[in-house]
Amino acid sequence: MGLTCPNCGNEKSFLAKTLQMHVVQAGGEELELSEQTPPAMLELLCDDCDTELDFATLDADQRREMLLLVGAG
Ligand SMILES: [Zn+2]
């Protein structure tokens, strides 16, 4: 899908960090998960050198593909 690390040139392996929120209900006897929001993309890092790639600079197709991949689409 054409990602390239601007620092080391890695084109193969990236680390996508996502943030997911859960709503936990604690009223009953057991804790219950009542709601789960889709994960939001938090950071996209090069897996080799940890340089952060600016998610906003990806084109629309790349962003959509990445979000689908991590379950945030
Ligand atoms: Zn890199």
C-alpha cells in the first residue's frame, strides 16, 4: 500500500497504535461490557526505527485501508 518511513526508508513493517474505549457497567453482580467504540488510530510508527509517520499525510485510500485493517473503519 505504499508506506515509507521518512527516516530509515522501511517500507514493510509499521506499528499502528489504536485507542479503544469501553463502557463497563458495574451495577450488577458482575462487571459487564455494555458498549464498545471502534478503535481510533492513535499513532503510526515505523517498526524499525520508531519514527512517527504523519497519518494525515497518507492519501485517502491509504488512510481508509489502514483504518479498516485495524478495525476502525
Ligand atoms: Zn524507520
